[in-house]
Amino acid sequence: MAFQSPMPSRDFLMDIFRRVDKDRSGYISADELQQALSNGTWNPFNPETVRLMIGMFDKQSRGVISFEDFGALWKYVSEWQNCFRSFDRDNSGNIDRQELKNALTAFGYRLSDEVVGIMVQKFDRFGRGTILFDDFIQCCVTLYTLTSAFRQYDTDQDGVITIHYEQFLKMVFGLKV
Amino acid sequence: MGHGPYPNIPIGGGVSPQVQQWFRAVDKDQSGFITAAELKGALVNAQGQSFSDTACNLMIGMFDKDRTGTINVEEFDKLYTYVNQWLTVFKTYDVDQSGHIEEQELSKAMSQMGFRFTPEFINFLIKRSDPKDGRVSVDQFIVLCVQIQRFTEAFRVRDTQQNGTVTIAFEDFLNVALSCSI
């Protein structure tokens, strides 16, 4: 992915970590992370996205982020910021339908306007037909999860699978795990 | 009929006074409409916890017919009935009255609702809802059942040979996954 961020120095990370860890517990909670992140508006960062990120980087499954995990999380957020900015061509602070289509095409997808429309509808939390930074992360990670699930069954890679009822349910339910 | 910001209180019939009263109590900013956030303040499970954001968004989504993102008193009346129906179902299966539905109780509930799931799948559903304690609260139960109903319907439509399998292309799969889930 062309949005690589170099890993910053330990001191730099520690400085940020301390500022995010408001209660000085030595761990970053979902609330603290939510407060530290911005989606470019005065609305709180999408709590689903926060939970998603905690889930991805909380190596000890405690529901919080330790300093050891923080570097990887920081890098992840930075790369998403780079990605988002590169597709927010008009610098509006949000991604509209066409910009999303461009982003997905760049990721290697060939999706119809209809499906892109459904994605905007699903991830546009404020009903303005556009997607903010936090919703963009959610959208892309969801797409990635579904694609991975599909790919597992698509052994001949022809974009079509044949599956049983429970397999189908597990795949579509997989979103919330 | 009642599209403005003022609560529409019908003269006769329509919504019962109790439900109207409750609506007014839930409608914190007295806008005449209830948002998911206001609903969260009103719906509580057996543990005294508010219904999850997911459950509240689902409820608003189901009853917000004019797609305003909010519900008026008539839509609220239907939602109230709906939630109570689910509460009754939940209580039926919460045999030990723990306020939670455990794996065995969920298995029975699904079976009686007409689903034929393997024990592995029931286990998957439980773990997905509550990885730690393996049980389901009433709001989680509602979300689970509604999702299963939606996905099952989407599957059934595509199961042209009615043999419990579907052949599905990637985009259609995405379409279903995104449209039916909450």
C-alpha cells in the first residue's frame, strides 16, 4: 500500500501516548482513544471505529492499548490519514461517492455504482451523502473483512462461490466480530 | 398528518394516552420526534443497561418510515408494541429468569422459531454476542433475531433449487452483507 508512514521515535510516541492517556493509567481506553482522534468535525470519532482499532491492536485482549501496542496503532492511523487525504481530492474533509469509487478502484476493486452507493448509505452516519475519516476506516475495514471471507471460499478465483446456509450466515455475521 | 415539529395527538383512536405520555418523556428536547440517542435513554434491558447503540439504530431504522432518522409518536407506538413482543419471546426462553439467554436457551429459541442450526453455529452466535460470558441480553437477542431473519430471507431468494446452498457472485454477496446487516 502506497500510504506507508515511517515509524516515529520512541520519545515521540511516548509523548503522544502520555497526552492521550488522560487518566495516567498507563493504558489507553476506548474513551481516551475516541477523544484523541478527530474526524474533522466536532462530532465524536465513530465509536465503532474506535472499538475496531482497539480490537486490532490490543494484543492482550484487555480492551485497552498499552504503550507496546501504541506504535503499531499510531502507524495504522497515520497510514489511514494519508490514504484518506489522497482520495479527498477536493480537500473537503470528507469523501463523496465518486472519491470513494476512486479509492476502491485504487485498492483493486471493480464495483458497480450501485454497490458504492450502498456503501455510502451504510457508512455515512450524518446523512449528507459523504463519508468522514472515521467512517472511511470503518468502510474499508468492513470491505476487507468481507472480501477475505469471500476469497476463502473462492478457490478457483472466478468471483463466484457456492456455499451452504450456515457458511453464508457466518460470513455475513463476521462483520461484527 | 403531523409532519411539523409539534407532537400530533389524535383526538380519538390512534395512540393510547400511556404511550403518548411515554413518548413525551422520551422526547427529551420536546421536538415531537425521537432520535436513536433519546431512545437509548428509554430502553433498558434486565441488567439495567441501556439498549446498545446497535439495537437503538436498528429500531429507529425499522420504524422510521419517512427516513428522517427519527420517529414520531405513531411510529413510536408501533416500535413499543414490537419491542414488547420481543420481550415476551425473550422471557419465554429465559427459563431460569436470569435476564440473559444462555446457549441452551438460544438453541431452543431458534429451533422454535423454525431455524435448524447446528450446535456449532449456536455456539458461534453466542460467542459473537458475548465472547466472555457466553450469553445474550434482550437487546442483543432482538438484533440477532432480526439479522438472522433478514439474512435468511436474502439466502432463500437466492436458493433457487431450495437445497440449502446458494451460488453467489462477489458483488451480490457484498450487497446482501451491507444491506441486511446493522
